[in-house]
Amino acid sequence: MSEIMETVSRELGSDAVILSNRKVRQKGFNGLFSPQLTEATVAYDPQQTPAAKNFASNSARTWKPSLNPTQPSLNAPIPPHTSSNAPSSPSLPQYSGIRASEERAQKLLDNSHEQFTNLDRRISSLEKILSEFVNKFQYVKRDITYEYSNGVNELFMRLVAQQVDEALAHQIAKETDQLITTNPEVRSREAMEHLIVERLGPAAPIIHKKFTQKVVLMLGPTGVGKTTTIVKLAAEFSIKMKKRVGIINTDTYRIAAQEQIKTYSDILGVPLGAVYQMSELEDEIKKMADRELIFIDIAGKSPGDLQHREDIEEILKIARPEDVLLCVSATTNFSSMKETFDSYSYVPNYNILVTKLDETKYRGILLNICWYTRKRLSYLSIGQSVPDDIAEVKPSEIAGELLKDRGQPQ
């Protein structure tokens, strides 16, 4: 596989993706006595290969292919007709037939392009109408007065402004109202902060016990930043806490991801193992018997991918991780995030790590996550810097951010 990776990177570029690989034998009688070969299926952009880029930069002339080596190009002049008893050449009808086919194909293409253009205009118009409706609805909603007492309504509006799910915000506001009614000495903000912290629950960072080995599995959909996050955690434990850390990468299909994690592991002085088949995972873990913490990186896939689920179930069975962290991005809308949580419901127990928190000003998603999943938050990724931009969750700080007075919108 390592030879295949090098060949793919060299000939097809670093953006090429290995979709699958399998063991095969050469065809024919000789194949029975020869060793097995590894066959890989690769997806790539022909225009982005090193050869294509080199040709595009160095080519200074155009080349027009003919139908075959013995026939002239379609654009070449047709020789004059000469009298002969031999049958006429079939080249002219063939050329005219090809030209007619090309014209018909071009007309179909033009019609399809026009239809797609019209469809795109309609979708854009519909999006604009829907956006205007949502803006008007939100504007009207700001003027609604709820029957909550002693400043609870204002705190409720702050939760909604931070994109806390409205049903959840109502629950918290009602409980706050009841709490300050039965306990008049308690201030409304103090009561609501208490209820928010209760819903967030205690943080769940990775805790390593001395003289033991802990395996940590990192899950999550594609694009949430798992690789960068796992490097941050490895740096946190190896540099700041002086732990012996190892990383096992099972995301061996994306060449760029492999190069990224290898670069970081070299800088940190952390051993890196690569797993191309699930049967190799147990051996890689045994090779790191002297490591106190082993982080396993999993390739991101779309929620509901059946093969991805089978791979994860096999990894859970082989690695038996003590901690499982599910990574989600703070920039993902809550509806899509709920689909992600539902798709990982087969994982028996996990905590949640939220990435890209620096890319949004809203913190309501953190409360929404705990409310929907009944799981605990472990870490927050707040930037791209390694290893600084990752922090343990502090529920009291999150509650303070949610209820912070940012001024009323105009």
C-alpha cells in the first residue's frame, strides 16, 4: 500500500483519493504460483494530475486528432473527386454522419444548459423569498412578550438570541420562574445560571490513570477537523503533561491527511502507526505497548454510511477504547447535527468534542447538544493553533456567555 500511495501521489497528484483496495492474483496459469498483488481504486481530477499541469504549461500548440492514423483530420481539406472504377471512399458519409451527430449533441447540450439555468434562477428566487419571510418572522418574534416574572423574560430572550432551541429556552425560563417564586431571595439570573449548568452537566475530559494504558477513539463526520484536534490533544498530553503518547491513523485513503498527521507527529516526537486493513489494528496497538495514551483517528464519512458503521464496530471490538470522543462542528446547524447524533446511536457510550467554536459567535449549540443527546461535553476547539487552541469545557463559563447582556437589537 505504501508503494501505491507514493505512485498515486506522484502520478495523479496529492488530491487523489483511494476509494478501496483488495488483494488479487495475476490472471492466467502463472498467476497461481505468483504472490498476491494489491489492487487499488483511485478517484482523481484528470486536470489536476502532475502530467496534465505540465502539459498545460509547456504546450504552445493545439493538436486535433483524426479518426485513425490513416485518415485525415475532420478539419483537413477533402481531396477532389477523381474518376475511377473503384467504389467511392466511405470517408465522406462518415464525416457527415459524425458532424450531424455532433450538431444534435450540441443542441441537446444547449437545451439542457438552458433548463438548468432556468431552474437555478427559480431556486435563487425561492431562497430569496424564504429568507425575507424568515427575517420578518424573527423581527416580529422579538416584539413578543412572554408571561415570565422578575426579569426572566429578558433572560429568555438572551437564550433565544444565542440560538438556544426555543422549546428548551421555554423549559429553562419556566423552571427559573418557579424557582424564584418559591425562593424570593434568589436572583433570576443566578437561578437560570444554576439550571443551565445542571443541564450541561460536569465536563468529561480525558483522565489518565498512572501505570495504565488508555485508548482514545476519535469519531465524527467528514470536515469537522478531527485530525487537527487529535494532534492538539496529543500535544497537550505529551508536551504539557509529559505523557508517552502514540497515534494510530486509520484514515489512510486521503493522502493529504496522512501527510498532515505525519508532519505533526514528527514535530511532537510521537510515534505514528498506519492501518490499511482492520486486521492490522491489533498489531499496531501491541507495537505501542509502552505508550500511556493511544489516540486512534477514524476517517470521516457521511452519516448513515453502512460500511463506516461496520468499521467502527470492528474497531470498538478490537481496540476496546476507554474514551470515545465524537467531534461535531459548532458551525453546523442543529437539525443536521441531530442527524449526526442519531447516526452514531449504535456507539454505546461517548462524550462530545465541539470544534470550530471560534467561527461562530453563538454558544447556544453547546446547550442544545447536551439537551438532545444527554451526553457530556469534553473539549472545545477554539482555533487552528496547535496545541494552544483547545480547552476543557467549563459549564459555568458557558452559562455566563449565554446570559451575557449584549444590548438589545435595533
